Amino acid sequence: MTETLRVLVVEDNPADVDLIREALLDTGLVTFDVLSESRLATALLRLDREQVDLVLLDLSLPDSQGLTTLQRLVRSQPDLPVIILTGHEDDTVAVDAVRQGAQDILVKGRFDRNLLSRSIRFAVERQGAARRLVENEMRLRAQFDLASEGILTLSPSGDLLDVNESFARMHGYTRDEMQHMNLRDLDTSGTAALVAERMHRLLAGETQTFLVEHYHKDGHVFPLEVSANRVTAGSASVILCFHRDISGRIQEETLARDRESLLATTLASTIDGILVVDNEGRTILTNPRFAEIWGIPADILETRNDEAMLDFVLEQVVDPDAFKRRVASLYASDDTDMESIHFKDGRIVERYSLPLISGGEHIGRVWSFRDVTTKIRAEQEARASNERFRLLFDRAVDGILILSPDGKVVAVNESFARMHGYAQREMTALTMKDLDTPEAYRHLPEKMTHVLAGGSHTFEVEHLHHDGHVIPLEVTTSLVTVNGEPLIQEFHRDITERRRTTAALRENQSLLATIIDGTTDPVYVKDRDGRYLLFNHAAELVTGRTVAETIGKGDMAFFPPGDARVIMAGDQKVMQEQVVSSYEEMLTAADGRLMTFWSTKGPIFDAAGHVSGLFGISRDITERKAAAARLEALLQDREALIKEVHHRVKNNLQVVSSLLRLESSRSTLPDTRAAFKEMHGRVRSMAMLHEMLYRSGTYASVDLGAYLRRLATEAFRAMAHSPSSVHLRLNLATTRLGMDQASPCGLLVNELLSNSLEHGFPDGRTGEVLVELEAVDGGPRVRLRVSDTGVGLPADFAARRTESLGLQLVADLTRQLGGTLEIGPGPVAVFTVTFTPRPEPALAGAA
């Protein structure tokens, strides 16, 4: 089919127009309809009215010259292809013309029919192709802009080359704002760390889908799913990315996980045991409580076989056959069922069963088990408790009254009826007007309003007894609900006796105030800040201030600052430690005297148990302290005197001992020397006792064990003929004795040691001497024993005993101790003295 193209020739030279018509008369495939105008203005008017496919335009027209002619035509008809006709060949003009919209440029006289026809066809085709390209680009841009997904093109360096409206909107920006941004401005730190690797793989031609997190313009982070691949634009590679905001999907997934977790948690935490099975009896689901209630082992649960579990539980129920029949009937039906199962161990389990329906189809059954043993027992206890409550209500000591909100008596207990002089049945016909005194009844509406507003209230009221006398009562009232009905419950206590007691207490308080004010010791009470709350007359004398001047003030107002600070520090310690304490306080009295007080102070607690202050009683001990100081001086003088006496006695005895030793050495007679030696030992024992008292500073008593240890050691060293063959062994307990018993004990041990060494080991015989001191059966009596392993007592010892001065002295010393002497039957020599220590004289403590 032949194509027809309408061509408008805009040329002011008719010859050139004719030449063009002739060239376009017959070109074969295309028929040209040639129109012509000699001016640009008329050509533009014609183009507005008629459809033309192409314009052949001369740039030199009567009403327009040069490229301005082309510019005017292109502005008027931007989609119309134009070929320029020029009279001379100028490459600069040709290039400018093409840049400004011309499809081609032909030099007049240098083109033939074929060139002109081909140029026109190509120009029309190029213009059409360009128009279609623009249309396609506009269509693609519309799809790009209207796409619901966010579309982004990136440079390899991460610069945002282009974004669509969805991408900009999901990030909170405008498209213009995003043209100057880089991917770094959007990625979170976690996403940014993966960009380099992903970009490398994308530029290598790999298509990727991944999740990222971007920052919104307002700062919040949101998740995106990205599909990306590399595309080529000319010679450059760019990254095309499609973004989908998956916040909703993640929320749904999170919600689904939460629902699943909630279901699992609910099943795990519910008190009901849950079992779900399909139509074939296979276990679909159980919770831990199910296994706990039935005690089913894990290996049976793992089989997921309902029959196996059923066989296990049948052994636990009281009536297994009935249980099994009921289970079988429920499997075969769509019934919902509830029943109680009694276990052999006494438990009661409530079972609920219903069909499992999905899509209208029966696919299994759900079993729910709840251990109601405690609940049933609680109900039984509740019934018993109700009975107990009724018993307590009827037998309560306090009177109990139940009222309706309008003041009518609903119920009373026996105590309430008795304290009012009525029978219980009579009182249900009464109202509060019959019970209250007129004055009490006048305040009843106000009290009822308070009670009905909620809370508990306690107050005192006066009621009328049946015989007319007035009863004072303490009432505790509260609002209760019984079967949805508001009632007022009141507990009444007869306070007749309390009022008598209160009156007596007031009298006692008055008496106590008189006693406190009349005592000679200052008595006072302070608050936590040291301000006086109570102050008696004796305290007024010390401070020189009256009670009126003192109450509400602290110690700084009465005493020198140094005294006041010491008093206040002591007060704070008492309140912090919260214990009663007694200690000395020194302060300057109003008359300037420095006084010493023995103060006893203790904390005072408020109703909440917190320390609110302290009380104090102070006794003037100034004179007693002075007398004690004088007595202390006297005691020190006496102590020095006693110490000097012991020292001088010890010295004198040592002098006597020395004289005896000298006389013994001068005598040539053996008997005389032996007598002097014995006397020397006796004097030495007494001197040693005084020396120990003098050195210890305890002048009325001595540690007998220590004294005898030293005495025996020194006596043995002085009297033993051969210390290497005879040994001394000591076993001496600690016992304190007064001087009147310690001295005889020392002499006694000295005599017995002397006797053992003199008679027990003749001719160099070896052995030992033992001195023992011990309590008898834990005390208070003590036992002193001297024994040896020598030759023992002679056969005629009993006859010679009366002739021996030493043994007579031992007997006399035993009598001084108030003890008993026992002599062993032999052959070993054993002398035992048992006695009771006398109480130490009172002077023993004076030191």
C-alpha cells in the first residue's frame, strides 16, 4: 500500500518550490502531497489548522531570517519534523540547526529526487521513533513513579542516582532531597557493614535478594527486603534496587511467634491437664500438667498412643470399666461431656471433653483434666467454716449486730441480746431508735453515712437497756455485702468497767504527777530534739527555772555550752541505741556549784514504735562522790600500811631464820642442830607466805597451790640429802585460802616433807616424794596429801607417834585447819589432810 506524506514547503522563491514539487512527483513507495507558504507567519497559521507530516524550511524568509526562523517553528510545532533548505553549505549552521531541532539540512541545487525523498522519509521516521521513545520513556517514568515498591538506582560508589516517589515517601524525604544523598545516609551500622561485599557481587553480575535496615528521616529504623541487580546505561553500570517495607510482615511474624509462645506458655502454666488426639487415637498435643496429674512416664508419652496412655491410667481410677466405656462412647460421638473421676489415692479430677472441629469436620477430641481435690475439700471446709462462724457468732463475748442501711435490726447474737436485756427473737423487731439514747440517735445519720461510704469506724455510743438504764458501748462498725445486699456489721463491747477504770486512771495520773513533783530527784521528759516536755520541782531547783520557763526549751538555755553538749550527746546515744542506760553526768547548777548526777535515761516510743523522745531521772551524788573519794584515800592509806606490815613481818621472819641457821651451824650437838634446822624450815614457810602476800598485793588470801609449790620446792632443795636419788613430784590445784589457813598448810607440808626426807630414804635409797592438792568431788572441800615411796612407816609407828614433836605439830595444824588427818596403813607413808576453806575476810577485797 502506498504511503502518503503531506509536506509543507516554506519558501519565498516559487522556482525552488516548483523544483521540489517536481522532485517529489513520483518516488515509488511514497506519494507526497506538497503544500507551500512564502512566509513564516502564514505557515504557522496553516500548521495550526492542518495536519502536516514534515516541513521543508528556508531560513531566509521575508518575515524571518536565520536560525530564529527554525526556533519559532519548533516552539510552535515541537513534534513536527523539519528539514532545513539553505542556499550555501555552512557546517556551523548545519550543526546548530540540528541541535535546535532540525532533522536534516539540504543545500538547494545539490539534491536530487532520491536524496530529497529519502531525507523526508528518514526525517519522518526519526521523528516518529523519537516520539515513540519519548512516549515509552514517559510510560516507564509513570510506572517508575507510581510503583508501590521503592525503586532506587545507585552508582557503584553508593550515590543515589534516581528514586521513585514510593522510595522517597517510605524514607520520609522528597525526591529532590534524595538526589544528593549516598547509601551511607540511609543504612544502619549493621547494614552498612555488608554493603561492600554485596556491591562487589552485584557488579559481578549476580542478582541478590536480602534484608536491610534503613534510617527514616525522623530517626527511627525500619526493615526492608531488597531485590537488586546490575543494569547498563550506555557504557556505565548502575545498580537497580527494588525495596519493600516489611515492617508489617515482621510484626505479623513476631505476632505469630508471640501467639505461638503465648499458647505454649498458657498450656505450660495452666492448672488444667490438656490432651488432644486425632480420630485414630494418636496424641496430637499434651501439656506438662496432663502428665503430672496422671503421673504418666515420659516413655509412654513419647509413643503418642492414646490407647497406651488409657491402659496406664485405668489402674489409677476407682471404676476403670465405667471410665473406659465412657471414653469409648465419646470417641464415637460429637458430644461434649463433663464428669468427675475418682482416683484410688483419694484425688478427684474433673474431666471435660469436646470434639475437635476443623472446617466443619470432626478431626479428633480435646480432653481437659483439672484436679479439684483441693477445691472440693475447700468447699467442705467452707461449709464447716460456716458452721464454725455461726457457732462463734452465737457464742462471741462481744455483742454482734447486723443492720440494714435504714437502721433495722437484721440479726444479733446472744451476747448482744443479753447485754441489752432482750431475747434474740425480740430484737429483730427493733430499730436503732429503740436502742440509741436520744442524743446518740441524733448523730446516727452522720455515722451511717460514714459507714456506707466504706471503711471501718470505731466510736463510743450509749444504748438503752430493756429496763431503761444506759449502757456505754465501744462500737466497731463496717460495711459488708451478703448475697449482693449491703449490710452494716457492728461489734459492741460494754465499756462500763473501762470508764470506771479510766476515771481511776485519771486519779492515779494525778497522784503520779504529785509523786513526780514531790520527789527530790529531778524527773524530766524530752522530745527527739531535746526540748523539755515534763519538768518536776526538783529539776527547777537545779536549773533555777520554773516549769513554765523550761517547757519547750533545750539544755542550751539552762547550762553552760560545754555541759549542755555533753548532756545532749548522752541523750542522742540513748535514743539511737533504744535501751535504758545509767551513767554519771556533771553539770553546773544555777548557783554555780559543779554537781555530779547519776542519771537513768530511756527511750519513749510512739504508737508506731518509733522513738519520740526520752525520760530521765537524775540523782544528786555530789556528796556521795566526795565521800567515796575520801574513803578511797583511806583505803589506799590502809593498803600501804598492810603492805608495810607484811613486808616487815617477812623481813623479821627472815632475820629469825638467819639467826636459827647461824645457831645451827655453831652447835656441835646433832640433836640441837636438827632442832634448829626444823625451826628454820618452819620460820621459812611463814616468811614465804608473807612475802607472797606482799608481792601479790592481795593481803587477806593467797593461791594455796602456788604457795605450796614454791614452799615444797625450796624446802626439798634445802632438806634433801641426795637430790639426784630422791625426786619431788607436785600435783597442786588452784585454791584460794585466807592467811589463817594458808599458814598452817605451809607448816604442815614443811613438817611432812622433813619427815619423809629424814626417815624415808636411809642409806642412799632412791624414790620420790609426792605433794598433792585437789578438790574433793568438785568442792568446796579440798584434800592435801604428802606421800613417799621410801621405806614406809615403822612397825611401832603408832607408839612413837605421840613422842614425835613433828607429828604432834601436824595433828595440831590439822585442828587449826578444822580438818581431819588420815595416815595410811603402810608400808607406804601417806599423810592426808581434808578440810573446808573458810570464806575470805571482807578486808581481802580492799586493794
